[in-house]
Amino acid sequence: MQVSNRLAKVNPSATLAMSQKTNELKAAGADVINLTMGQPDFETPKFIEQAAIDSINAGQASFYTQATGLPELRAAISGNIERRTGYHYDTNQIIATDGAKFALYCLFNAILNPGDGVIIPTPGWVSYVEQVRLAGGVPQAAPASNGFKVTVDDLDQVVNQHTKALIINSPQNPSGTIYSRQELTLIGNWALRHDVMIVSDEIYSDLTYNGEDAPSMLSLDPTISANTILIGGVSKSYAMTGWRIGYAAAPIAVAKAMATICSHATGNPAAVSQYGAIAAFNSDGSSTETMRLAFEDRLNTIYPLFNQIPGFKLEEKPTGAFYLFINVKDAVTNLGYDSADAFAMDLLEKTGVAVVPGRSFGNPNYIRISYAAAKDSLLEAANRIADFVTGSSTPHTAND
């Protein structure tokens, strides 16, 4: 039995693959510290859980909703966006989806014809490339020359007559980098000149540290905002990864096309999750601030520890999201590995620390570490990795 030809070009998610390997070791009784997943280690706030419970008790969660989500949810999303960015969307421009990942999947299927190009800055999140391919598009990698950020010169190197969209992710996965307002303005105006729509993935927008903030594409000139499709959700800011609620906010023609896809693909996001998300988007943000402060403390604690491991290099301190993206080329070479992939696998098997190789993000000499884990676990992981790299102690073995 054969599968479709388009799947031959698509690779499985590297982050999920490493997480699965980690879970297999845990199931076998291994002492594993999982630093692979972009998942807050906090429970969903109680007021959100209670809103979902209330919807069940009231009989509201038992039925289909509109394919694009409950009107109350889309209104809550619109209000949240306007408070954050100053830009207003009508509710018919908002599509609630089964997670932000599915919002991107629907979007690419809505806007791309076979052969259309999408510029993807590298490093970049692992699923962008594969989702573009699944939609029949062509990923156009744009290596970043300004730290982990692309410039208009970088974009000029890859744009062509087939380019239809550009993805900007700020704060960025995997590096935690944030684009400044000036940088976004230059990129936004470049996109207008080239008739390229902007896909602004701002899923980590509430998680910024040490006095930094993350300007939104929507907070710039209105002509740039009108050329932008915003992607967001509740997973990161409200510790709701399991609830699977994301959204796209888009020009009306794109929103209608996405609504058609959603109506055939999923019917609607789970009703009970929608009621929880309404409470999240309408909240005062205090629960998000509690998490943000914890992540900031972890970042400030572990950044110097990982930066001082021999052969590890952090080009700049992250200012958002919850990742360290570390150049381990020297450590890989010094330890005799032929790749960071092999280094990461041996690290897992010999120390029980799971990280994600950077190849899947477009940077093969790197590894990504998530600090969305308990502080004690992060400190223990830093010690294990340092011992592994320096050979200063007998390595812990994951199967011990």
C-alpha cells in the first residue's frame, strides 16, 4: 500500500521524535531530564479549568460550535489582540483552531498554490518547512546574518517571482531572539515592495525577559498590519498545551478560505477547550506574569552555567520564549563526534539529559535546550552536561 508522493518530502517533527525517545527511556525506568519540549511545566490556571468545568456543568460543551470557533471566543481573541497591539480585527477575521500549529497548516493550504514560495528564516521552528511542503509550496530558507534575525539583505538573496509569503517568528523558537520595532518596520516595508504577505507567529509574545518586550507586526504602520496574518494561541502564555486552541487573524479573504478548510478538516475546536480559552483571553494576565517571572529567573540562573561549559557558545542571551540555542561545534569536535545529532543522542543515553539537535532548525552545529522545566532539573541537567563534556566524573547512564 502506497502513501501520497508529497509525504516523501516531509520529515517527522524532530522535537516530537526526541521527546518520544525520552518517554520510552522514562517508561523503562530511566532517570531522564527532558529538555526537548516547548511546554510550560505549570498546570493550567485554576480559573481557566473552572471555566471549562462550568461549561460542562451548564451543558454548553456538549455540542458542535461554528467551524471558526464560538463568537465569544473570537471576540475575546480580538480584544486580546487589540489590547496588546492596538490593532482591531472584526470577529469574522479570526479563525480559532486546534492549536496554533493547525492555524499555520490551514493558512498555508489557504494561500499557497503548487510552487509558491515561502521565505523561512533560519534558524526557525521545525514545522514551518514541512507544513509549506504539505501545502504544495516551496520552502525558501533565508539564513539569518544579524544574530538569529534576518535582514532585508538576507531576504533579497532568496526572494523570487514565486515568493508569496514570509514567516517572522518573534520571540523566536529556537533562539529566544526578539525583533526590534525598527527591524520589523524594515521587513514590513520590504514585504510591501515585493508584494509578499507576512505571517507573524507571535505565540511567545507574552514571554519576554529582563525589561524587553516583543513589538508586534500589527503595531506598525497600518499598511504593514493589513499585509500581515497573525498567528497566536493559549499554549505558551497560559500553560494550555493540552487544550489545543490557537488562532489566525487575517484579512477577510484569507479568513474565509481558512474557514472553509477548517469546516472540512476538523469541524470545530473542542467546545470545552474554547470555553477555557475565553477565560484565558479575557483575564488580567496575572497568571501569565507568574510564569514569566519564573522563566526569567531560570534564564538568568542557567544562562551563565551553560555558557561556561567548554565548547558551548551562546552568541547572545535570549530575551524571549524559553529556549537556549547553543553552538556546540567545538564540544562536538573535541569529544570526537561527527555531528551534533550524534552528540545529543549520546548525551541522552549516557547522562539522561534530552535536548534537540539544531539540524532540524536549520543549524546543524547547535542544540536547543528548553528551560520550561523545573529549576532543580535545569541545574541538575547543567551539571550532568558539564561533567559529560569535561569528563570530570563518571557519566550518569540513563539506563542505570
